[in-house]
Amino acid sequence: MTETFVSDVPAEAVGVVSGYVMFPLGKSTISQAEQNSPVMTQAVKAMEKVLADKNAKITNMFIYVSNSPEGAERLNKNLANTRFRSAKSFFEKDLKLQNTPMARNPKFVENWNGLYMLLGDSNIKNKDQIIKDLKSAPNATARNKVIDSYIAKIPELKEVILPVLRRADFFVFYTVPT
């Protein structure tokens, strides 16, 4: 997966700066590598330009946290909350956005749909069967057993696909009067 960065100022003088950090499995800490990733480096530069503009006004910031779906739902729920606090603190400090109005996706997300999409886009041989098995599991416990069995057999699932789902995305919205 390639890292992406978006900075846009349409004609109506509304803009957004966005980016993300990813988390290790079962952790809510943001590694030094993530803090200095190309995406965050670009986001910091973009925010410095916005903040340097005396006419620009930060209107709000939205943080969306998702978890990879492996593990117990209760654990993932708690992890999402601690990841949000960690990401909020980091983004406020790194992007210099203390006291910015903040919105958060209020719904807890185990990112099953993201997993299905990433699997569908992957080169894993039996990806359709994996998706079918996960979707047909009768409950969360059975689904976790299915994903655990595939994680044990398919290194790409564990090392490439699931880590992408353990993330905090941010969107900073601003206006510049014309």
C-alpha cells in the first residue's frame, strides 16, 4: 500500500489537511517511525503553511480510529479509546493544534469492511474463500477463530493487510477568507 497525503484549497477558500498514523498490534503508542513518516512530514509542512497564513482559520479537526478485527471485541473497544487519546495528543502537539474543536467518529469500529476490501485487492490466492468464511461465521467468536486460522497460514495477512487497519486518520478543516 502506498502512503497518500491530501491537501486541497478549492475556490471557495475551504481546505483540508489529512494524514494518518498506524499502530502496532495491541498497542496505542505511536512509534518514532510513524511520527516521522512521509505522510506526517507532509502534513506538518502543510499545517505550517496554513498556520503561517494570518487569514486562515482552523475550523475543526476530525479523528477517525479503526482497529484491525483480530482479537476480542472488548479489547479492541478499549484499544480504540486509548488510540484515540494517543492520536489526539500527538496530532495536537505535532500539528500545533491545541484547543482546536475536535470531532471523533463516535462509533467503535472493528474494520471488517476494510479487511474485506484489502483482501479483495490483494494477490492472496484463496482471498474469496477467506472472505466467504469470515462473512459466514455465525458469531464474533467463530469469526475470530476463522481469522486466527488464516493469520497462522498466510503471512501477508498478518504482516501487510491487518496492520493497515490499525490506524488513526485525521482531517483538519480550515478556511481562508477571499
